[in-house]
Amino acid sequence: GTNGVVLKSVGTNYTSANDIFLQPDGRILVGGGSNSNSGTNFLVARFKPDGSSDTSFNHSGVATFHLGQQGSSDYIGNVALHENKILAAGNSDYYSSQQTQNNHRILMFRLLEGAPQFTPVITPAGPINGCQGTLVTLNSNQTGNHQWYYNGGVMPGANNAALTVNISGNYSVEVSNQNGCGISAPVSVSIHSSPPVPPLDYSGTPYQFSTTPGYAQYTWYFNNSVITGANSNTYTPTQAGNYTVRVTDANNCSTTSAVYNLVVLSTTELQVGDASLRFYPSPAYGLLNVDVQRASGKPLTAELYDLGGRLLHTQLLNRNHNEIPLKSLQAAVYLLVVSDGKVREVRKIVVIN
């Protein structure tokens, strides 16, 4: 062990060691009890001289079983070796809720080592490959006492004939009943992570939706309905509404983007020097959106005039999205002037406040 100490937990609540026996070959036998919510079971564990579990004993180095009545507390008090067979003695105590059916039994038994008398078979209730959130149920074809294992280690409390899991790994089950005992071949379960939520960008010339490239499949939706033929990482919308995209990776795991509410498609394109601008909606109500794409960092200025030539508003335009307030204006036609200091472009804006 570590610094001369070995820690071994078997039950879901606690594990007790009541006796220890040193075999002639140096291996160490431990007898005690393993407690879970359903009661306490007899426990026999065997360790190698270095403190590691002796997996030649019962495949895992540990054997737990219940010989008393249902709900009793079974635990080993003494363990020994006779003619190379493990002997154990202990108690099985049962206390009824009304204290009318209490009983206390002394039990002695011998463990035989040998080849399993049967091989349990695990049958999955469905696919054993899935995506994050998938539950896989594994069923044993045997009745009796069950102990499930995950990647070769004991799963505390996993003692039913069926096991439901959501983690990738190798699962096997050990069963003992009146016909003998045995352990199944492992079943490999694969649970894959879902892709991250895909971003939705609306930009370009012409403007279009785009998301992360490289996925196996893309499905675009308009107002929760599939858009026929939209199966790449870009899509050019044809009408206003709610858009989403679902991406599917090579493991067939999918994630859907957040909703992008495309409010208006009535836009005006404008080129000022190396800057491409798009302003909308037209007509405008409350504010005017101005989207700017440009290669250089040269500042742009937007000026709003009435038809009489009176300057009403001046604003610097940043790269990407800008908003020009219109709430203080009367319903009328105005002139939007955009300049980079050298080039000056003018467009009419209809305001319907």
C-alpha cells in the first residue's frame, strides 16, 4: 500500500474488516462486512503481499454475498484457510420494525475456487453508443446475487440484474446463484460529448448567416421548420423571422444554436472608400441600424440632415453594428451623409415615427 496502509471501500455506506489471515504464500485474507442501503453482506477480500487486490480471487480480489434473510445484517467474524479452501464464520442478524420477528444466526461456510460454472450474458436494452445525456441500460440474463464492475473495479451498490449508465467504459457483471457463479464478458459503452453551441453570424456581401465549419451535417430552421436544401455552414435568408442551425458531428451528436431573430430584410447598401455599409430598416422607426465592414481603421462619420439642409445629428461609426437614434424626428424624408474624410456619400432615409 501507501506508507504501509491499504484503503478498500466496497459498500455504498461503509466497509468493515473483522478478521485477517496470512496465507502461507504471503497473500492476505480479510473477512468483514459490506454495507449498502439494502443491508450488510458478507465480505471476503484477498490482497497480494504488496497490498494490491489479488484479482485471481473472484476476478476482482473481493467477494460479497448475502446468506441471511432479506434485510439482515451479515458479517464475517473469523476467516481462515484449510486445505487451500477459505473458511469463514460470522453472524446474520435481523431486526423487524415491530421487534416481533428478530433472529440471530451463526453461519459458517467454505469458499471454493475454480472455474466459473456459467457465464452470464449482458444484453443492452438499446444502443450502447450515444451522446451526452443518453442512458444505456444493461441487463443480466441470470437471476441471483449480482455485482457490477466498471473498468474492472467494483461498483458499490450496483447489485441489481439491470444497470443503467451514462458514462463511457467497460461494464461486466458477476452473478452467483444455486447453479454456481460466473462473470460476464465486458460490454463497452461509448457516450460522446455533444458539440458546443454553434454561433450564428449575420454578415458578408451579400449578407448571410454563417456558423462553425467542419461538422458532418448542418440543418437550418426558419420559425422552427426545416429549410429544405440548407445543409452547409452558411445560409442566405429570404425573409424575416427566427433562424437557428443544428450541427451534427461525426459521432451523430447534435447541438442547436440560439435563435437569431432577423427583423428586417429591407436594406440599403453603401460603399464609402474601402468601407461597406448596410443601413436598415427602410422606412425607419425609432432608430436606424448601420452595419460597417472595412479593412482599415479610418474613421467614418454619419450626419443626418433635413431636406432644408439643417444638420440634425452627427455620429462616428464604429466597425460592425451602429445605431442612429431617430425618436426625436418627425415623420419625413431625411438625408444620411457618410464620409471617411475624402469620400462622401448621400442617401435618402424615410422616417415614419
